[in-house]
Amino acid sequence: MTLSRFRSGLRYAAALCIVALFMFPIFWFGLAAIKPRSALFNKDTVIWFDFVPSADSFLTVWFGPSVFSIREAMVSSIMISAGSTLLTILVSVPAAYSLSRMKFQGRQWILLGALLQRFLPPIAIIIPLYFIFSDLGLRDTHLSVTMAHACINIPIALLLMKSFFDDVSNHIDDMSFIDGATRFQSFWLIILPSVRGGVAATAVLCFIFSWTEFIVSLFLTSSIRTLPVRIALFDPGSQVSLIAATGISAIIPGFIFILWVQKHLARGLTMGALKE
């Protein structure tokens, strides 16, 4: 019993250390956002809590002059991330169901193509995307970045959703067909609700990628700026507190989205861990 409690306590301590390790940068970012300039740039010592907190950095990036404001960048990031996530789910879910349930020629080549696409970094396709959207007259629009992010996300979403559909037994389809359901009814009313956790997990991954993506957003836009690009425009030498305030503000929408889908997220992340 004593050894069991010791092991349990050791695992708990190790988990706390890992969480603290990953949370420390966020804590330090938040601390930098509320520090006055004198505490932030003190050359003699690192000031932890011996200062008067100030919300000036948050007020500046949210309600200050346009040169410092992140309001437009926040709106643009939300529109692009939500739009690309929705477009990715709408395309990848039915495609993954088809690849999981239907046998047709070239099926393996489609999966191989989706897998190979993941080996390409965004910088490798940014020049073709730039000329394509420029010729279509879509460069420097929310639609161009949304479509580009969706194109990058669809392959990984396709592979993820196929694995979730594969975890649902084919016998469920057969029983629904015996009861008179069509293929679409079986998919929409029976199979899709069974993998809603997987859909939530896939949506979170796609949203996070689009929310944090930098290269594509930088090259395809000039007047429209997403949050990662907007942060890069701050001066890292003299505007550290503004960068920190923007970074903390950028965490909030993603956190809200994860809270919104959390009841399905845990199930989606553990789908396939146990099999009959």
C-alpha cells in the first residue's frame, strides 16, 4: 500500500512538473503584459512580483491608436480560422466516410496523396498560391487565406476522420440498411453522431493551425493582417509589453473554442484506444 501511494504521488508530482514546464511561458508572458516599463527593463535584477500591475498594455492594444490596435487583426483571425475550419470539416468528413466505407479504384492513391501532402511545408507552396490568387483577383482578401488554410488542413483532417470512421463497425451500416436506411441516412443519422468526438478533435486541430499560421497569411495579405503577422510588426526591443498583451489576448478565442467542444473533445482524442 505504501509503495502504491509512493508511485501515485510520484506520478502526480511528475505530471505537475510537466504542466508547470508548459505553463511557465504563458505565466511569464502574462507577467510581462502587466509590468510597468521600469520593472520590465530592469538591468540589475529580475523583478517577479515587486511592482504595481498596470493594464496599460491591454488598453493600448485594444483601445489605443490604430498603429498599436489589434482589433482588426483579431476579427480577421477569427473569420479566417472559423471559415477554414468549417470548410475543412465540410470537405473532409464526407470524403473520409467515403474512403472508410466504399471500395473503389484509386482509393489507396488518394490516401497516399493526402499523406505525402503533409510532408510539404507551407513555404514550399506559397509562391504558386501567391500567383494563383493574384490571377484570380483574390489576393489580400479573407477568402484567399481561408481557402489556403483549408487546403493545407484538409489532408490531415481527411486522415484523422478516416481513422475515426474506421473505428465504427461496418455492422452498424449493414443493420441500418436492413432497416431501410439509405447510404446518406446511415451516414447522417447513425455514423456521424458516433464520431462527433472525432469531428470536435479534428476541428480543434484545424482551428489551432489556422489561428497560429504565419507564412501563408504574411504572403497572401498586405492590408489584412492576422494576429501572428500583427505581432511580428511590433518592435521586440521597445514594445515587449504590447507583444505580451497581444499574445495573452490571442490565447482567449482558442481557449473559448476548446471549452465549447470539450465535452466531445476528450472522447475524440481517445477514440480507437480500446477495441473490441
